Amino acid sequence: MQKPSVRVMSECEFERLALFGIKRHVTHLAVYRNVNFTFSAEFGHYAELPYRALFPRSVDDETAPGAQSGEFTSVPVGRACREQPDRLPMEMREIMSKIAILTDSSCDIPQEMAEKYGIDIMSFHILLDDVDYIERESCTNTEFYDKMRAAKGVPSTAAITPIQFCEKYCQYVDEGYTDVIHVPINKSGSSTYNNALMAQGMLREERPEHHLKIHLLDPHTYSMVFGWYLCEMARKLKNGAEISHVIHEFETQMDCMEIVLGPYSLKQMKKSGRISAAAAVMGELMGIRPIITLIDGKTRVEAKVRGDDKVVPAMVELCKQRCEGVEDFDYMIGHTNIPQAADLEKACRKAFGKPPLLVFELGGVVSANTGPDTVALVYTGHPRG
């Protein structure tokens, strides 16, 4: 069946569509700059460009290719999207670009935010004392913290496989998506990113005629450090922003983000290699707590304090030093449901003179590495280039 065309036209011309049997295809009518815009739900992808957009003709349109009739000139939709996107009504842009945003459970985006912004989240499996937990499904974050505290061993995580990613990509192809922005866990901390690359090759075998554009981005970090800005990306896309623009903004923002961690127990830190076994033993015996930065996926012990009451002040002071002179400074607080989270928020409000963007729980994958008794201060630092 021939697919219906996309047109911009006057109200009279819209009424005359019925004479040609086209009006039955029209599923939407919107007013845009005093002209009516109609399109069919069957309108396809960028790759399918037999469509033409009819614009009010101007002097610049005289040489435009395609049929010209009356006050309108016909321009291929693909060309219109590339060369004259500002002249396309927002509804047309949304139909032409059906965009998915995909991430994994290391993002720590609260479920209500994920649903609000339409973000797909694939879950990691976490093994603890021979029990396999699926993050965000098997138990709540608080329940998982309690399980870690009571466990004999420490948790381990399994990367999302190429097959799982390929199945997800195939789903997007079958549902008519043109683009997917895929932001997995920090590349240097997991094989998940490389598995997503492998899945792209598998997709070409499973759907050889597909036209899905996969924008695979490495956030170089974890948790809501990138999760918050994925939500911002989704919000801007819904408001008509271009993919290239939001990707550039996201990558620029990630180049500024830093984390200060304050762990109150060191068992998981020792297992993950973020501190040495000797330092962990001495820390537990003498009550010494490391103040750790996590920047570009790399951890570093910046200071050591003695006593739990010294942790929050040291975290705030380090953040103040590192963000001095930063414009548009913002911060967030992550925690594992311990009392020190409220202490950190109170200290930050006083030090920075503003509330946090968000106070959030560290998810299973993140807390499996930081431990079940940790607070995190996430903030905008200086660009690293």
C-alpha cells in the first residue's frame, strides 16, 4: 500500500483532500504558523524518503527540486529535515525521529523519573552468598543494603550480555525507532560497553535491513552522576532539541562531573580494589575513614580522617576546594539509607547556600562496590577536556 504523504497546506486545501480520497489517512491536524499541518501515523523513518513536505513558497524556493503548485513548493522530507529543520512543525520532527534512551541499572534513576521521561533501564544481576539478585526487581535498595551487611561474602556483578543488548535493539527496530541513545555503565569498570558494541554487529545479522542509528556513549562514571543528565536529555528531546545537540551537552557535562565518597565500612572497598587490604584492616581497627574521589571512572584516596564524625566535614571541604570558581555549580547527594545522609545534606546546604538537585539512593551495582554504609557527594567541577 502506498504510504500517505506529509503536507503543509491551507485549510481550504485540507478540506479538498477528501476529493482525492486522502483525508481518511489523516490522523492529526495541528496549527503551525497559521497553516495546518497533517500527517499519517504510518509515516516512516529517515531512510524512507519518498515523502515530500509542502512549504509556502518564497523567493528562495523557486529553485527547489520537485513539483511546484500555486503558493506551495514541494521539497523532499529528508532534505527539509537536513536543510530547513526550523520550518518543519514540531509534530513532523517527532514523527520523523522516534528516539529511545537506553541505559542500565547502574544509573540509579528512580523509577518514577524513568517512567516520566520514558527511559529504558536494563537490570544487572548481582550474586551475593550464592543468591542471584536482579537489580530493581528482586528487592529494594534498602533490602539489598541489609543483605550485604548480613552476608558472609561480598557481592559480585555480571555484565549485560551482547545477546541481551541485541534483543533490545531488535525490539527498537521492530517498533519503528529511528535512533537509540545508549548510555551504559562506565566503560572502564565493566565489559558492558564492549558487549553493546558486539550487539551492534549481531543486530546487522538479525535485522540486515534495519536503519536504527545507535548512539553509544561512555559516561565515564556511575549512578545519578549520569542518570540525572540522561533525564535532562530526554526532557530536551521531548521539547524538540536535536539529537546531536543533546549528546554534545551530555558529553560536555560528563567532562565536569566528580564524586566524593565517604565510606563508613571498608569490606566492599577492599574487595573492589579501591583501597588496599592492609588499609582496610587498619581503618577498621583504628576508625580511620578514607575520603575518596571518583573522577573519570578512577578512584583516589584524597584524605584520611579519624572518626565517623569527621567524614562529612572533610567531604564538603574537599568539594569546596575542587569546585571553587565553577559557574552553574550544582550538586546531588547519594546514600545507602544511613543517618549520615541527612548530616551531609545539612552541611552542603550551609556550605553552598542552595539545596541539592536530588537526594537519591545508591543502587545495587554501585553499593556492591562502595559498601552498604556510604554517602556520596556528586557535584559539578571544572572541565577536564
